[in-house]
Amino acid sequence: MPSLLEEIRTAYQKIRSQAPWKHEKSDYWHHRILPFATLAPWLDDIEFVHLYEKIRSHTLVDIYRCYELWSLAKQCANVEGDLLEVGVWRGGTGCILASAIRYQRGKKVYLADTFSGVVKAGVDDTRYVGGEHADTSATIVQQLVDELSLENVQILQGIFPEDTQDRITGKIALLHCDVDVYRSSKDIVEWCLPRLSVGAIIIFDDYGFFGCEGVTRYCEELRQRPEFKFIHNLNGHAIFIKITVTD
Ligand SMILES: C[S@@+](CC[C@H](N)C(=O)[O-])C[C@H]1O[C@@H](n2cnc3c(N)ncnc32)[C@H](O)[C@@H]1O
């Protein structure tokens, strides 16, 4: 039986010998990533562990990104505004955000989804064509919200921003954008830009995922804007922190 160290060494050798690749419709290089760090704080956080067990069948997002959402939402306590997730599917990550801030009085979490699948796929997108992830409903999400006794959630059904933007009136402290394609990402962020408080965080899911090159492209455009600091987290999150006021 190989030791853990031997297993890790073999995994690294395999990765090093694997050639980088590109999607046939895109210029972005991909290579298997295996970071060296091993600290796993999600295992020590009992509240998170219990929550994750309850939501894991309601999410497509892995535990690393779920824990990062949990942690970033908690850090929004002193940032003015509510939280918005666009791209809810069955409610898993949305309920992580809502649970993380359930004791932050006055803050709401808006969960926006068509509940009929991905929209606005186009030439910038490599794998998505539209209609994916339609196997859900607002009722499925509401049931999870009720099961977790969350009282800070508002579900918005329809294309965001076009159909449901009027339901949000205040500032935004955190946006979780998990919509898989370029055009939706752009429309959502452009709607949010004038509403973001200083200190607000935008988290993109799927940054760097093979098949989601449209999201990566949009993040590369957004990072040119001077009001944000940009962090490429190797787990598939792109994180933007608003640091200055802009017109
Ligand atoms: C990958 S799923 C979201 C996954 C979810 N965050 C989880 O915890 O697994 C992407 C979702 O985005 C939704 N979507 C895509 N574009 C949208 C838009 N412009 N407005 C509302 N929903 C959208 C789709 O209906 C789909 O449910």
C-alpha cells in the first residue's frame, strides 16, 4: 500500500506529464491544477459541516467553493446592502449565503433564477447552448429555505435583470454570479455596478472551468475596471472586491 506522500508524488508526476489543452472554440489554456496547500478549515467549522450535509444534494458546487461563499458572506456584515445570487438552480449555494448572514439583522438574500434553465448563450460560450439546468423549480428552493428556517430569503423567478430587477431597491453588498455564460454575466454585473457599496464582493462561479470560457472572458474584461481588486482563486472562483467609488 503506497504512503500518502507517495500517492501525492504520483499525482504530481501525472499532472506534470499531462499536456495543457484548449477548447477548440477558445484561446484559453487549461492545465490540471493541484495546489500544494492542505489546510481544510471547512472540516473544523461545525455549523458549516451540518449545513453542507443538508444542502449538498441541492448544489452543483463543490465544498471548497461552498465554504468560500460561507466565509465571504460572513465578511459582508459591515458592508451596506443586501446579497444577490443569480443562478440558484436547486438553492444549495443560495441557502449557504442566507445561513451565513441569518443573524445579520436587516440584510436580505435575493435568489434569482429563471427556474427554466440557462439563457443568453452565444458566440463567446463554448459548451452551453441554453436550457441547461432546467431540472428545478422555485418550489424546490422554497422547500429548502423552509427546511433551514431561513427568514431572510426572497426568491425572484425570471430572467435577471430584465424580469425581476424592480424587486431590489437598495445597495448590493455581495453578488454571487453563477449563470454559466458570457452575456448573462455581463448584463447582471452591469445592473449591479451602480448599486455596489465600497467593500462589496462579486464572486463568479465557473471562472476557468473548461466549457465555461464565456464566464472567464467576461471576468477578464471586468478586471480592467479600476474600482476592483481581482483575485483568481484556483478553485474556480473569480473574486472582485470593490475598493473605490466610481461614477
Ligand atoms: C449552474 S446553475 C446554478 C448552480 C447553483 N448556484 C448551485 O448551487 O448549484 C446556473 C443557473 O443559472 C440560471 N440562469 C442563467 N442565466 C440566468 C439569468 N440571466 N437570470 C436568471 N437565471 C439565470 C439557470 O436557470 C441555472 O439554474
